[in-house]
Amino acid sequence: MKQFIFIVLMMLASTNIFSQNNSIGIRSGVSISTIASKHFLSNNSPRIGIVEGISYDYFFKKHFIGGEVNYEQRGFKNYIIFTDYNGNPTGRREPVYFQFDYLTFPVKLDYRFGNKFFAFAGIGILPAYVIKANTILPVFDQNFVVIREEKISTLNSVSKFDLGGLAEIGGGFTVREKFSINISFRYQRSFTSISNNQYFPSTEIRHISMQPSIGIKYSFPNKGNYQPTIGNQKKRS
């Protein structure tokens, strides 16, 4: 994934078809995700995963609109609680992992202020498509000792498409005019549920995630901006 992002960035950086109002970038960070649900498992723990992707931004005045393609890990963890013969918890529990990997395609509108050092804030919509979905369960022997874990694919059961919204704040600084380093924090929440008639049909399950990340962006130089001079000659600005 990192090699793919690097190759795409270098290929685009070698072209002259973009103006200085355009930039591309790469982004890498941590995805801390869980769920919001009705009539479903409670006391869930978050999944700590990764998010990596590429971005394109068009800058106008103090705003920029952009899109991204990201690989993003979501999910949560719940527990099997052991009880005694009276139904009282014994204190032992074993984890069950619900993992979902997505390709996400956020579209954002941001407001930016500052030059050398800058800050930004924005909102956006977040379409996503699931490419991997697994539930990982403990397997016990006759004495209820965990002997291994079993991974069960739920890709054919979970809803394939997810739509959500995001809010983001961040800041950064420019390096040699064309490059900028960005640090951001993003909150994401799904509007749609991953449940359906085949996957937990009696409830609604929506993803929630928080993503601290760092990225680098490259702004393309303007090759076609000319200003008239004396006579018929033109000087490049």
C-alpha cells in the first residue's frame, strides 16, 4: 500500500498539467474505531487499526475542496463473559474481534488560514466500500481452555456500502513553498448501518472512528501564468 501511494505521488509530481491551486498528498495515521448500535452488544472496546491514502485538493481563496482514496481499518472488540452455575460473572472473559476493512472515498470542504504556518478545519461526506470483514472467535477445549482462534469471513453477509460524515481540524507548515507537512484529527460517523437481513437483522450498527494522522502535500507550480510586457512579448510570472 505504501509503495503504491509513493509511485502515484511521484508520477503526478513529474507532470506539468496542474496549476499552483492544485495539490496532491499522502496520508498515514491511526484509526480508533468502535460502533453505535441499538439492541446489540454493549461494553465494546475499540479496534486500533491504520488508515493510509492519497489525496487531491483544489485551493481557492481561503478554502479548498478535495477528495481522497483511503485504506481504512474499522471494527470493535467484545467479550465472552464466563459465569458460574448461578449466572454470576467469574471475572474471566475472552475477546471476540469484529473487523472490517474499507476503501473510503471522502470528499471535503475545508477553510484554511495562515501561510508559512497554517491551520484548517472542514467537513465532508464519506462513501466507503468494504473489502474485508472477519469475526475472530476463541476456540475452547473440553475444559474451556482457549486452544486457538478461528477467523470467520462475514464479507458476504455485511452491507457492502457505507455512507457517513466527517469533521476535521488540523494544522501544518510549508517547506520550500511547494511542500507542506500536515497534522490532523478527524471524527467520522456512519449514517448507514452495516447490518441487514443476513447480518444481525434485528439491530442497527454504525461505525464511529477517530483518526489522528500526518501527511505531506505537494503543490504544483504554475507553468502557464503569463503577464503582458512592452510590445508583443510576454513575460512569465
